[in-house]
Amino acid sequence: MPLLDQTAKWATNRMPKIINPKAHAIIDYAAAATFFAMAGLFWKRNKRAALASLVCGAAEVLTTTLTDYPGGVVKQISFETHGSIDIGLSGLVASLPDMMRFSGEPEAQFFRVQGLAKAAVTGLTDFTRTGEPRQQEQVDERAA
């Protein structure tokens, strides 16, 4: 996971959880819409960035529609599992410019910022509905 994502996770892990499931769903759909919009903007000048943005948007929509929370459609995965997936997606989003070889181009900055934002939102979300800090550690322990 990129260093900025790790730092965001470390910092937000100690903070109270202020984002409820409904707000998290709204943020997820907004992020997906942003990825799809940026794919359209990137398409003519950088196909690799456009494809990366489409992949990220599709991953956002898929996890959001499959999650058991307000905004979820099929409700096949728990909200806690969604949090674990979000951690992985934040690292993936931030790493895609390197993996798809456009890290030195201006479009890469969009993915770095989106990865950092996703890590911050994930770190501030109340996945256990208790509001307590260090939730992700608890979720990871239960998954192990």
C-alpha cells in the first residue's frame, strides 16, 4: 500500500468514527461517478488512465451494490467486509498509475488523491456502529 494511504489509515484509525453507513454509501456512489466522469475526460489524451478510471468506477459500483447497507442493492457482503475491501481498493487506486505505466503523467495525481481520500473515508467510517476508534483492527481480527 502506498505510504500516503498507510499514513491516512494510521491517523484515522485513532479518531472517532463519524461516517455512518448511509453517508458512506453516498460517498461511494459519488466516488464511482467521479471515476466514470474522469474516464470520459481522460479518454482522448490518456487511454491507460481512462481504463484505470473505468476499472475503479466499476469496482466501486460493484462493492456498493453488493453491500448490506443503505444504498446496497443485493446485500451479499457485510458492511464490515465492505470496509476491508475498501482498504484494498484504496491501495489499488493509488497504485494503478504505476501498474499501468502512467505514473509520470498528470492523470496519475487524480488516482493518488482518490486513493488517499478512500483511505481517509474508510478510516473514519463506523463499520461496527459503535463509534469507537481502532475498528479496522477489530474487523481484521474477526476475519482472521
